[in-house]
Amino acid sequence: MDFSLSERLSRGLLLCDGATGTQLYAHGLTAALLEPANVEQPDVVKGVHLSYLRAGAELLETNTFGANAAKLGMHGMASRVEELNRAGVALAKEAARLHGQNVWVAGSMGPLPPDSTGAGLFSPASASNVFAEQASALSDAGVDLILLETFTSLAQLKLAIEAVRSVSELPVIAQMTFTGDGLTPGGDAPEDVVAALNDAELLAFGANCSIGPDLLLSVVERMAGLASAPLIVQPNAGLPAYVGGRLQYAAPPEYFAETAREIARAGAAAVGGCCGTTPEHIAAVRDAVRGVLQSSTRRAPAPATARPQRVETPAIRPTGLAERIEQGEFVVTVELSPPRGFDVSGTLDKLRGVVGSVNAVNVADSPRAQGRMSALATGSLVQSRLGVEAVMHMAIRHRNLLALHSDLLGAHALGLRNVFTVMGDVPLSGDYPYATAVSDVTASGLIRLMAGFNEGVDANGREIEQPTSFFIGAALNFNAPDLDRELRVLERKVKAGAHFLLTQPVYAVEHVERVWSLLGGFPLPVIMGVLPLRNARHARFLHNEVPGIVVPEDVMRRIDLAEYRGDAGGKEGIALSRELLAELSGRIAGAYFMPPFERFSVVQETMEGLSLPGIGSP
């Protein structure tokens, strides 16, 4: 190569590749087979590398992220470290040779499992040996540099850097991952990461993976100006969701590229992609950083024909929320994320100002797969200390059937009778990426379990001591990409015994009217999701990075115009939400507020002056 990577970084933005793992999954490989594919399916791996090179990538990562003795040992392959790393390097170098352009091959190394704040199954000495073994294999095989990526613990990252340096003189790039609160899972702020890595003599450092490009834009904004080395940023393509049994990431190439351009403007010297980013994402970034804007396209909604069967809801109305809905009042609820620690006083203080304006508080269950106080405990404290009912969210993905059974009975004993069934966020996007997702039952299965409890029997038909009186909520997404499937699933939830529905945030009357028309009316009372938009960036983040949320183009334009005119406080977003509630008051039973950034005052700001039945009598 005519010049070094350091020189290249000084000449302008460097484009990295995307998610090799995501592409290999698309070829039918599983997590245990990604690195062995270097030997067993070399043409597939090489083809993935070539696809990113054709998209414009100049930095190519080897398919060796998990090719260390610790991870391979989980599958009985600890002895294959050198073989799989050498094969991974050979494939990347062959792809670079075939491509024929200047390309740097980075030896990819990931953290050891588990990686929680530096503590885990491995002592520092044994962890160092594991890192050194892989780094030696990659170095000997001829990589141009070592890339340490997706580290959640700053302590383990520093140990890995030292281990690499003990066996190799190659330049090193280091990247950490961040959670939704802008901190690493180990609790380090971007400024802490910069302070710790500034003196490590790295070729570059920065952030990758995390929950999406918007978050990492904020991270690089905080790092820029403090870092003594170039910054490298490789976000995920938004949050993942299971679609058709496979993970699908929310951020489309156009949005990803627009945010990547902002990341470059904020100070990044190298930009690429992590989980969910395809060659199309990288090609879009390539064009965007050259100043070419991509036009946004939207697919037409899928046809929907399913029509849930109407069923009579049980006569039992055990909660105040249920009674108000039964009486035809318009109910208002607000969402609360449980605290990170065990002291709930600060959380409750934030809520006190809105308690008089709501009928219930929705308590989320491990939102964004973060380690938080349980929804059960938080909901109980909300009810006992604030005197307002809670709607406890219960995530299926975080508990097996036995735990669901136990937690439900415990919740009922503590007075939590409003329960909302939800799949829950995928663990790999949160604090504990090695946590196992559990799916013993579907959403309709959990509803059936609670309906059985209300009849006095458990999942096996055995009698329990006495019937419960749960008021059971189910999810409905007006914006589902496959609306036909969404309505079939809704039918199963209705038949299983659900009493009410909560929805994702809505930004268009037409989305609600379409489903109303298809069903001939809603089979259960609908409490519609309301998330007032703060600004244009907030709107684009929700539309492009959060599965299940659609912000129509006319709404985007309206927010853009309001921002241009100086609306810095989200007044236009409040106005939009008010208009939607007024227009849909004859269709929906209530509003389910999801305040952005815990700004609970949006409830009063939105509801003020609205003439809807039941307002003002929580």
C-alpha cells in the first residue's frame, strides 16, 4: 500500500464495512457457526467481504469477532483458535486482492463472555492469555491492524490492549458499546472512555454496536474535541425486532446514511456499520458523505383481511381502570421506566406532578433490555406511595413459564391487577448481550394463563386456591409492516381472554381508521399510544430506528417547519398529539402517554382543554 492507515485517516473520512455476522445469518448460519464458516463455507464468507468492498468499504474486518478460546470453548472448539483466525484473515485478504483497490484488513477481536464491568468467568491473567493467543494468530496471518470492538467493560478493553501489545507491534483500534442512557454497560460516560484511552497510543478509538446511529451521534459529539486520536464510529442499524423468526433491524439505509453523515460532521474520522448494516447501508453512507442525499421511499402497507372474532369480555371488573373503561370514560395513562438502582424516591418525585391527571401509570418491564428494578416492585411502590393504579408490563422474553406463573401470583397478592403482556426487547441490544431470550409462551399464551387464573386454574388445568381478577392488556400495532399477520395475532389474543389493547405511538388518523375499517370496529377498548415529538431529530429517530413506529412524511415536514420557525420546546409535537386525540376520540378508549426523556408534563400540556369524556376525573 502506498501510504499508511494513519495517513489515510488524516486525508478524509474512511469508510468501514458493515455487519458480516448479519450477512452470514442471512445465509442460514447460526451464532455457533459464524467463525467455523471460515473453513467450512469459505466462499460465503469471501462473498460477504466482496459485497462490502463493492459498496465502497476501505477497512475490512475479518470474520473472527468470536474466534477466541473462551467463546469457541462454549461450543467445544477451543483448540481451533489459530486455524479459524488464519482462515478468516486469508479470506479477507483474498477478497481485497480480488477487489483490486487499496484496502486495509483489520483483525476483529471481541470481548470475553460474560463481560460485565470487567468481572466474569476469567481472571485477568487467563483473559490476557486468551486475547494474546488470538492477537498472535491474527498478526502472524498478516492483518494490517487489530480491531478490538463491542467491549462493554473499559477494564477488559484496557486489558485486551495490553495483551495485544504483548505479542504484536501492529496498530490497534478500540471501540466500546453504549446503552440508551449514553453510558457503557459498565457505567462509563463517553468522556471517561476518552480519558482512559487518550494515553493508550491507539491508531483510533470510538464506539460501535449500541442501539443505533442516533445514540452514537450523541456519543461522538461528546468525544470530539477531547480525543487525542481519530474517532471511529460503527453503529447498529437501529433496534432489532423478530420478524418471521429472524432479527430485523429498523434503520433503513437512507436514514442510516444521513445520520452517518452527521456523525462524520461531528468529528468521526472513520464510519461504518455494526449489527444489521448491509452492503446497501454502507453504499448509502458512501454516497451520503460525498454530499449525495438519498431519497426516502416508503412501502405501501401490506393487505389485511383478518378480522378478529368479537367475544364478550368477562363480567369481572376488578380495577378502577377497568371500571372507567366499562363506564365509557376516556382514560389517560403514562409510561414510567423503573429506576436503574433500588431507590425509587427520585422516580416517584418526577411522577407526583402528573398523578392528578392520569388514571394509571404504565410500568415498563426492562425497557431496551436494560438492567433495572423489576416492573413488579416498581408498580407496587407506585400504587402504595402515590395512590394511583399501575399497569404492570410483563415481558415474555425475559422469563420462562414457571417465572411468569410465580410473578403473576405475586403481583396479584401485592395488588397489581392491571397487567399488559408484551414480548419484551431483545437482550442482545441491552446491558447483558449474553443473556438468553426465553419464549416458553407467546403473548396469547400468557393472556390465556392469566385468563385461566381468573377462572381459578393454572396452565395445566389444576385448580389454584382461588380465582384472580386480572385486567389483561394486549399489544396492537397499527403500523405493523405485515398488518394481515398483526390482525391474525390480535384475533388469538382476543380469543385467549384479553380485556383491552395498548398500541404503539400513532402519528396519523388514517392508520387507526384503516384498522377500524378492516375490523368493523375494535373488538376491545383501545388505549392509543401517544408520544409527542420533541423535534425533527426525535421524529427521524423514532421513524428509522424504533421498530413499529411510523412518522408520516407530512408530519415530518410539519415538525421541520416548526423547528425552522424556532419551536425548540416541542410545541408542534404537542399540537399534533392533541389533534389526533380529538379526531379519534370516538374510536379509542384512552391515551397511553410515553413521555420523551421523562418529560411527564406533556400529559397536561396535551390534554389541556380537550373536551373528551372523563377528562379531569382520574
